[in-house]
Amino acid sequence: PYTSTPDMRQMLDLYSTTAAEANRAPPVPLVAWIHGGGWVSGSRANPPGLLLRLREYGLSLAAIGYRLSGQAVYPAQIDDVRAA
């Protein structure tokens, strides 16, 4: 979790660049992906394949989860993304 609250939605999945792992490169650029769904639905699981392919080009990916509007009142979603 990226916050002190024990909520499974307030987590992120980090996909390291395959180039950095292979070459033991210094820190690399990170792409933050926030799933769609209008704050009402969606999940950080299964980011688009195109984004995952960016790892081949030296970028890492963070798939950010957040509490949905049925669980937390807006702007909690934006606060979650900022915290990540």
C-alpha cells in the first residue's frame, strides 16, 4: 500500500524495465498509468499491453489503484493518486 490505510485499492503495481534489469542501469524514467472508469469502476490490474512494451525501451511502469467513488467521496480518488 502507498498509504497507511489498509485498503487493497490503495496500491500500485510496479513493472520494472527489462532494459534496466539486463544492464543494471541507473534509475530509469517511470510512466504512471491511472486506469479509466470515471472514478466509478476499473482496476489497476492488466495495464494495456502497449504500456507494458515500454519496458523494452528503458521505461518502467506504475499501475496506480485508487478508491472508487462508491467507496470514498470525491476528491479522495485524486488524493489517492497523489499519494501514490
